[in-house]
Amino acid sequence: MKPSANVEGEQTAVHFDAVTKRFDDVVALNAVTLGVGRSEFVTLLGPSGCGKTTLLKLAAGFLRPDGGSISIEGKRVNDIPTYQRGIGMMFQNYALFPHMSVAENVAYGLKTRRVPRVERDKRVADALALVKLKGMENRKPRQLSGGQQQRVALARALVINPTVLLLDEPFSALDKSLRTSMQVELREIQRKLGLTTIFVTHDQGEALSMSDRVAVMSEGRIRQLGSPVDVYRSPADPFVAGFVGDNNRLRGQLVSMQAKQATVALGDALVKVPGESLSGLEKSAAVDLFVRPEQFSIVAPEEPCAIKGSVVAQIYQGGHVDLQIECAGERLLVRSPGEQAILCWPMGAPVGIAIQADRCSAFPAA
């Protein structure tokens, strides 16, 4: 499967063209090309050390590339300092000045740009109203909750009317419920302002729920670029399949290939999968099949099924139950809606596992 095409031409707000960055002997970014459209929300998703924060810092001007070029609104910015790039930056630790009030923190960027006092005060007031902090202008950061401090940092990034908003894991210090509400608020503000946004996270839930497109990164490269649905349902390679969301990796055998569809044998079951990634494989070749937990269903062990095993763990998640099934020395994760699975399939119960085969992904065995 081919990654989604980059945004190019007049609608491109930020363009990375074969950008490379090295730190001594380590290649942090290896000829990365990415186009971000105007008003688009693009997330850089990947594990620690994959290069996503390095790419963000290059866009901000905190680092200079060793190769390739970076353009913002069609202008090459490789040698342009940060304050002249028209970017707003929100850091992981918020980086607020503790001795300044909320209003002074938000106004800092305007003050350094020598914006007149009257206009500065109005823009600060508008920014604080936008992030729902009106009335807190005189408080110090230590008098604010974590969520309020985050809003101050966001207001400071927005008040300069940036061309591009850069966000470096801004929700990592928040608890789950606050993180969720702030994700919704940020996305609403971004849509309201039509602001081009590049967001860095290692949290897959954030990436899938907030983005127009997701760039999945590993070892300094973009492995797949596409919509959240495409990345989740149609991973481009085994890394993406194993990294994005929960997945079970099963070894099967290629039975046949017809047009763009392949048939893979898994136990007694024949599974139909997209065949593009298996083209060129010989019949009977080993195949790695990736199956989401929700694509499994539990049946009685005497019924037709792909795999047989026994329940070794039940994890109640409110809206669903995660069952861990021991199968020939391997554990599979099965997601069952509701809570009936706890009663129907108790600990130690023998079960069969059927596969909803229409959304599986398969790749040549590693």
C-alpha cells in the first residue's frame, strides 16, 4: 500500500524536502519529505528516538538541517531565525515565566516584536478569552492548575497570529480526563482559526482522534502518511501495523492470490486479505497476519474457528472486556463489547476464536 500523497503547490503551508539531520554518527532524520496543507492538522507519531521532535525543532528553527530544505508559505527558511518564521510554539513543559503574571506571559512575544501597548492589551485579552482564562490576567503560573498553565502557553503561542502552530507533546503532564477535554478544546480552536498545525506525540489515541493526517515515524523516516482511518485500518508495513493501536501478530500461509486479494490459511480458517503487500510471494510462503482485538470473536470450542485456546485473563474496560487467550504458547488479545464476556467466558474456560477477516492486514513473514 502506498502512503497518502504529500500536499504540494499553493495549498502547502509547510514543506520538508529531503530533510536530513545528524547528531555525530547518529542519523536522526533520513531524507524526510512531508507537505502540510494550509489549515491542516498533521500529527507526527512514533516511539521515542524516531525523529519526530527533531523534525518539529527544525521547522521552528531551533536546529538547522544537514541536508534538504524547509519552506513555510513557499519561502525557504533554513537560514531564517525562529522569530522571523511566523511560528507559534507550545512546549511539553509550557515554559512559562514564573515571575510574570498570566497577561505578561501571554504578551511576551508581542512585546519583543514591539507591538504598541494598546494593540498588545487587546490581543492579550482576546487570546485569554479564546482559551477561557478571562479574569485570571493577574495570577502567577504557580497559582494555576496544570490545565490552566497549558491554556496560558497556548494563548502565548496564538497571540502572535502565527502562520504555523507547533505543538511538542503538550498534554503529556495532564491527567486522562483533563487531557481529553484539552484535546477537544485545542482542536476546536485550531478549526476556528484555520491554523496550520504540526503536533508531536507518542500517544496513538491522541493522534487518531485529533488529526487530519498522521505521519507515522520510525528510525528517522516516515513509514506511512495518511488519514487516521487509513493508518489504523490499512497499515503500510509491519511496523505501522504493530505500533498503531492494539494488534495480534499470527503466522499463516499463503494459499492463493487473485487480483488484489490474497487467501491466507490460519489454522482451519481461510482469511481473505488485501494482496498488494504479498505480491510476488510464492504459494505456501509464510505470512504474518495482523488482527485487531475487535476483529476476533469468541465462540464455543466445538464450533468452526481459526484458533483454540483458554481464557487466562479478563480486563474489564467499562464499555468492553479485553480477554487474553492462551493459544499454543502465545497470548492473543480479544476485545468483546459490553460485559457479558466476563460471565460467558470465565477464567480457564476453553474457547474458540473466529476472525472477521475483511479488515486484517498481511505481510511477508519477517
